[in-house]
Amino acid sequence: MRVIYNGIPLLPPRTGVGRYVAHLCSALLDLEPALESHFFLPLSVRRGWQPASDSLDEGSRGPSLRLLLQRLVFTQPFTRLYPPALDAMFRVRAAGGKYDLYHETNYVPRPFHGPTVVTVYDLSLALYPETHPAARVYLFRRDFARRVARVDRFLAISQVVRDELLDAFPEIEPERVRVTPLGVDHELFRPVKAAGEGVAGDLSPAPHTAATEPVPRGAILFVGSIEPRKNLVLLLEAYAGLPFELRRAHPLVLVGPPGWKSSPVHDCARRLRLGNTLLRRSFLSDRDLARAYRSAAVFAYPSIYEGFGLPPVEAMACGTPVVCSDIPALVETLGEAALRLPVNDREAWTTGLREVLDNEDLGRTLRQRGLERARVFTWRACARATLGTYRDLTG
């Protein structure tokens, strides 16, 4: 089977969608070595998947063509010119490849002569348009809605996303939407120390030294883009409500690239005068990210909307207690393994963070529940469901 993917999300610096594509394709190769993966880029189609040479760490560094494209596509005249140009380039590349199936990894499918699969990560563009640039919302409304008819199968990363997709687009028949939950790389994200530093099953964070750890030991950690729907102003205000001695012992670390409208977060930090108790890391390699999870005292995820919530699951897999908002997708994904708090209640967040930091029994309970919950999610299971969809469509 020859499959062509949208490979643009794989360009560095790799964000959530790129990590999904990388992990999925690696797991698919393990399940079906005969599967030929081809990745469409604006100027080429790259054949094959070589995990050794294309390490996930390399996808997290530096500026890239992907970021340039991302910036340009939401400006005039590129809003009008870029999508048709991409369609034309894809049509030419796909026509010469004799592909059996096309998997669009970033929402909007390009014209293709055969079976088409689209992964849907969330419906924020439809449900929370105010959290995105107007041009991005315009492109989604214009292109996604008019192309749903050409999609043979949608892969929703949670039941919540499946339900939202069917509600938002009633023309999509339910049998065309399959739920394929995301996975965790349990070889990397696990509650063990680095080689030679500990033993399997050790739930304690690795010892911290400034020279070796990506974040201070005992930090309150957030991972994700700095953007409105991540609700970081609330997190900063809740954190500022903690006693100074507690904040000094547990700095708040935000890991992720600046997104659209990130300035209110920076303005809030200055207003609250958090000083060196607030730290920023734009990018971490997957290896450093795993170490950051293990070093953290608690992982905080106050999003107002998510489609799945992979960072808190990865944190759980590393043995880190998780505090999150009580939104539908996180309730589905995390179950009772996280301390869930009202999404817009600052005082509840201050109280919840303090309870996890001060109450060893609560932390231990969340840690154990999190480990058990994280084991449910594997990239192999995601790949198996995806491969089943491919086979259904290709016979």
C-alpha cells in the first residue's frame, strides 16, 4: 500500500500535529513494514520514513519553512493565493505517484483521485473562532466545509471531537467518522531516571542540577502554545495567589512557542511581577520534555478547549500529578486520574495547586492514577485503528 501524507507538519520546529504524524508513521511502519509512506512538501515528495535519521528531537529546534508558511498564509494576498497554489502542487505530485490512499494530517484535504482520510484534532475553529486569527477562521470555513464531501473517512482523536464534528457538519454521515485516540511514547515518557540514575518503577523525579535539567526540579509545569484558549492568564493569576515561599520553591514554567495573541500573557506576567518565579522555554526536544515532566511537582493544564489533551497524558506517563480544567475532552481523556477544576475559577485553581503541592497523599494518589490512565494510550493502538481504516478503504 502506497500512502501519501501531508508532510508539512513534520517540518521543524515540530508542534503537536507534527509529533502526531511522526509517532503515527513510526508505529504504522512497525505494524506494516510493507506500507510505503510518502510525505508531500511544497517543493517535493519525500519517500519513506527513517526514524533513525529523522529523530523526533530534531523536529523541535529553530525557525523553519513551516513557520514561514504559517506566517505568510494568514496575510494578504497569501490568504487568497497560497491554498490554490498548494492544491496545484499537490495535484501534480500526487498524480505521478500512483498512491493508493491520501491521509491529510492538517484538516483541509487537497484534490486527490482516490480514497482520502483526514485527521481532525479539534473543532476550535468552528466552536471558538475568537481564539484564532480571522484569516485562519476564514480559510477553515471556506475550504474545510466545501471539501468534506470528498473525504472518505475522518479520524477524530476523541469521542468529544467526533460528536462535535457531526454536530457542526450534519452532512457528514456518522459511519464516516472513526475515533482514533492519540498515544504516548512509553519508552520515552516514563517515571524512571535516566540510564544509570535509577530503576524501573521509581516514581520520584530525577535529581536536578541547573546544568542538566531543562526545568527546575519541583516546578509547576505547563506545556503548549501560548495562545488564548490555553487560558494562561488564569494560570498566572492563580499562581500569583500562592504564598511567596511556595512560589519560590515551585517556579511556574511555561513550555511552548508563542502563538496568536500571546501578548496578554506577557502583559499579565509583568503586571503580577512574578519575576524569576516565572520561566519560559519556547521549545524542548522530546527527550528534554520527558525530563521536564519528571522534574515537575505538578502539571497544570487550564485550557478552555481541547480535542484530546496529549501533554497531560504524557505528564501522567512520567509519574507527575496533573491538575486540569473540567472541559469535556479532558474529562474523557484523563478520567478520574487528574484533579479537575472549574475552567474560569481562579480561586479554585490557587487552592487546587496548593493542595497538590502541600498534600503528599493527594500527590501520591494522583501520581498512581495517572500512571494507570496513561497506559491506556499507545501509538501502536492508534496506528492499528488507522491501518484498519486504510484497509477498509483500499480493500
